[in-house]
Amino acid sequence: MAYAIGEECIGCGACVDACPVGAIEMGDGKAAINADACIDCGSCAGTCPVEAPKAE
């Protein structure tokens, strides 16, 4: 089960820096997770100030 970034994302980039496998990229002012690369570690959810990443 991978994580996904919800509409709450404010584009701060904290999750990009927190991802140990580089599965998150910024685009159009929002973060997006590559589900194929996500290892379901939850690092992104733990660092996000608005709780945008959610387990799918």
C-alpha cells in the first residue's frame, strides 16, 4: 500500500526531503508520490505540516 498526497498539500517540499527513496516530486506547486517507488514507510506523513500524505 503506497501513500498519496491529498489536496491539503501546500507545496512546502518537506515530504520530498523526508522520502528515503526519492519517490516524491514537486509539480505544479504540489507534491506527488510515485506509487511504484513508494516503500510505505510513512516518513512523508510524519514530516508534513498539514497531514497531506495518506496511506491508500
